[in-house]
Amino acid sequence: MNVKRFFMVAMMAAGVLGSPFGVAGDVEDAIRDRLSTAVPGLKISSVRESEAPGLYEVQSSNGDTIYTTSDGQYLFTGDLLKITSTGIANVSEEARAGERHQALESYGDKGIISYKASDEKTVISVFTDIDCPYCRKLHDEVAELNDYGITVNYYAYPRSGPGTPSFIKYTSVWCAEDQHAAMDAAKSGKTVEAATCENPVGEQFELGHRVGVTGTPAIVLEDGNIVRGYVPAKNLAQGLGLL
């Protein structure tokens, strides 16, 4: 569910759902129950007390973050910021990074197409679309990324969704006898022989939704932070402290 629509629906519903709750130790469950009742279809992955006193952080299964008071009546969306001795920290993004890291760790390396660096210093997880122009631009620099010690692990994220030409192309690449050759050809705009097999393309597409991918390429770093969009290989290596 779109988080803005969620916010509007939940706020309208909040006044008609009964009296506030807040028994110690049951607050998280009560928040989950109240929001689920207010917004049928909302899938909540976690509820926990936030760094800000009196606020609870609710993570939905599609990566949206909502904050609520302990009684579940007042809500707001957006990022929670914190003033520190060195500047302003984005508490919400730090939490999302932790969720991404955990999701990718739990998923493991099932069905990824990996371009490994011979002298590996770090690994990036790239959600990619065969037909995305900037995904192709990034792919042209995979060898350079490898030279910097960056292993590139590809996860399928055909933006147009299941059953579309992009989805079918990725399936053909994954099912090819030589996945790397097929990926290289597809990324250069060449036709790859159609192939089908049991594959993880749909599962990886859903994984992308769960970790908050909204476009491609989406580059998830080892700590769970995400780089949205194409970044030149040298700039990425510099940002990772490899140059």
C-alpha cells in the first residue's frame, strides 16, 4: 500500500477504533492490531520502540516506515532525524539499512549472477533490469568495478513485472547454459535465446520490493545502505574508500 494513502486512511480510521491501549509489554502487539484493523491489507513486518521517546517505528512488508504514538492513534510518515554532535543523522534510513542487510543475509546467494573480483574487497548487491539504460551503463563498468576489488552480485528486478518482455528476458538469461555470456549479450542489446526453467526471478523481484527498491539500478552496500541509480565505477570505488 502506498504510504501516503495509508496515512490518510489510518488517520480517518484512528478516531473510531475504540479507546487507547498501552499495557506494558503489549504495546507493540496492540499497535500492530490497531493498524491492521484500521487499514485492511496492510502487512506489518515489525513494530518496535524508536529512539525518540514515546514513538514506535512500524515497518511494512514493502519497506515503508510509519511512526506512531504508543496508543496507535497518532501517525506520521517520513524520515525521523536526530541532531548529533557531528550533524544530523537519519534515524529512519539507518533502520532501513539494517532491515535491508538482514533481508539480504536471510535470502543468501540463491540464484544470484555474480561477477567476482579476483581481489575482493567488498560486495555490492545490484537489483537490475535487462532493458534499463543505466543498468546497461553500469554493466559496461563491471570489469572496472572488479579491478577495484568490488564483486557485483546481480538480483533480478525487471521493473515492468512478471510476464512482461523484460521479465522473460531475465528468465532466459538466468536459464542460459552460460549465464555470464547471456547477461553480457542481453545488456548490450543483443537477442538471447529464449529459455525457461525453474528460476528465482520472481522471488528476487519480490525481494527487491521488500528492501525498498523503487528503480534500477539499485545498489545495496554490505551495510545495507542503498545507492539509487547509476554511479560511475570510479566514484563508487571512491565512496567505498577503495581509492
